[in-house]
Amino acid sequence: MYFTTSFLMILMILISVGFYTLLERSIMGYSHNRSGPNKVGYFGIFQPFSDGVKLFVKEQIYPSNSNFLMYYICPILGLIQSLFIWSLFPFYVNCVNFNYGFLFFLCCSSISVYGLIICGWSSNSIYSLLGCIRSVSQAISYEVSLSLILLNYFFLCDSYSLLSFNLVQTLCWFIFFSFPMFFCWLSCCLAETNRTPFDFSEGESELVSGFNIEYGAGGFALLFISEYSSIIFMSLISCLIFLGGNFYSFSFFLKLMIICFFFVWIRCTLPRYRYDSLMYLAWKCYLPLCLNYILFFILIKFFIFYHFF
């Protein structure tokens, strides 16, 4: 039964990634005042399947001076990591209940950067190597702020389990008394998933697609799926922490769609940052704000405990 549930969840993730790419291309076409994918099927609904078939049946080529074994294995490992983190999805039936889901999330999200490093190193290309070096420094910088933001709310819930957020936020969502922290969290999610305006590991203008430049066909498709799977999961975590709600209700998935739309909207709106501005934002803005919020939540808990207990 556990195998069946896990298989169905992975299948639904892959299908959702395909239709999320269709949503992104349609929104970008609308924002650019042009036609999006609208030819394959009714309103382009079969376009993701057409793209998948095209990528996986293309001839697989590789650079002659690449580290052949790691070059081939790395996209598969990246996809496994992005799907493995979905085991944290807080189902009540036939899935694992993590009492330390916070620590598991930090471990799995930290591992994702190794896929980018090995991709850039094994390709033996200057552009891919520069892309993976950028991704390392960016991931280390924003992982600190991301962890501290999460620590605030897990500290407030007195639990490391993701299921506790549904119980604590029955009266008030966390976004209402920590609105600035919500936008810090969203920008950290953009940086962690290498999305615009923080897509420095994939900067087309100076790195010609960055760490994945030597990948094509199936290898590129696997990297593409793992990236968009991580985007959807970070949107899920954002809804879970800040917007509360029942996991099985329609409103929860509606909020998930709004956060996913936010990722595309930012891509259509904002240009790419400078790299020094990216580091300044992480260490001089987000980190002090997260530390101040930790003190704020400690005072709140002390006040509640002192007056009611």
C-alpha cells in the first residue's frame, strides 16, 4: 500500500510539473503580448507531453572531455533528490509522519546544491563551472536565512512536525503578524530554486545557461523536472507555514496555485539582480531581520507562559 501511494504521488508530481510549465509559458506569452503554446491539443493542453517526448527521444550527446560516469548519473540523482523531499508532504494516510520534518527538510534542501556542483564540474566547461560556483555561494548564503525563518515558526509551534502548522493556525495565519517575513521567505525561495531575479547559476546573458549548458535531450529534461518539482514543493511549504488551512480542502490548493503563479509573475516582471546586490540582500537585510524576529517570538512565548501558566 505504501508503494502504491508513493508511486501515485510521484506520478502526480511529474504531471503537475508538466502542466506548471504550460501555465508558465501561457502567462509569459500573455505578459509579452504574444501567443503562448496553443497548437498541440485543445488550448495547448498536450504541449507538455509533446515536449517530454521530444526531449527523451532525441539523441544523447556528451562532451568528449567530460567525466562520463558522473556526467550521466548527476541528473538522475538530482531528480531523485527533488522527488525524495516530497515524502514530507503531510498526508494523514499511508505516508510517513515526520516528527522532525524541519530537520529533514533542511537536510534534503541542502543536498540539492551538490547536484549543481557535480553537473558543472563533470561537464568540464568554463561556463558550467562558473554556474556551479555561483550556485554554491548563493545556496550557502540563502540557506542561512531560510533556516532561521523556518526556525521562528517551528519555535512558535513547539514542534518540528509539519502537521503542527495545521493545528496552530486554526485561529490566525502566521502571515498576519509576520508580513515582512513572508516576503523575505518568498525571495529566499526564489534564490534557493534559482529563479528570476536570482537565477545566477543559469544566467543566459553571461553564462549561456550556466551549469546545464552541456546537457541536452533526456539529461536536460531530468534537470528541468527536478527544478520545477522543487518550485512546487517550496510553494507548498510556503502555504503550509504562512497560510494554514486543511490539506484536503480546495482552498489550500487554491493558495498553492497563487504562490506558484507568484514565481511566474516575478519572472515576467523583474530583471536579474547584480551578484553583489544578491549577497548584500542575504547578509545585510534578511539575516538581521530573521534574528530580530527570533527575539520577538521568544518574548511572545515568555509573555504567554508568564501570564497564563
